[in-house]
Amino acid sequence: QVQFVESGGGLVQPGGSLKLSCAASGFTFSTYSLLWYRQAPGKERQWVGIISSRGDDIRYADDVKGRFTISRDNAKNMMYLQMNSLKVEDTAVYYCTNSPGVYWGQGTQVTVSS
């Protein structure tokens, strides 16, 4: 079955960095675009970005553009989210998926606080 496991979250100060990982299984990883989403407390799940199957087309939500970088390693069935210049408003549970609304992992908590 399709599975996503997110990891790498934690507590970081404003301006700091974190790198999230997404391990995927149960489908032909290299043929799917992959997405990152996040959900802050009391808010709807928000799209963060998308990476094409070969990693040559990457797009970001406006509020993370220039600070976040999505990458993938098709040999390892892994996707990554490098987050720099973190802000308090980046605090959320972060999820990865290939099919929004269909498959979700457990998410990883990112808390940005001084």
C-alpha cells in the first residue's frame, strides 16, 4: 500500500533552518510528482510546493518561495524540504504526498519559536 513517512521536524528559533525528509513506498516513485503540504493549528492544510517526477520542475507557494527548497532522490524513494530563514508563521505539521486528499503520512511537527 502507498505510504509516506515524514521526519526531521523539531523546535527551531526564528531565522533558523531545518531539513525535512519524506520516505515513500508502495508506488513507482520515479513516475510521480510529489507535494509538500502543511497545517498550522486551527487552519486548513496549505500547499507548500511540488516537484516533478524527474525533479526538473519545482514550484512553491508564495510565502515560502526563496526560503524553502524541495528536492528528491529517486534512487532512494526520498523527497526533502530544506527550510531556511524560518519564521514563526512556518509553525505547522508538514506532510508529503503524491495524491492530496487521498494519501497522507503522519506528518512531522515544525515549531518556530524563540
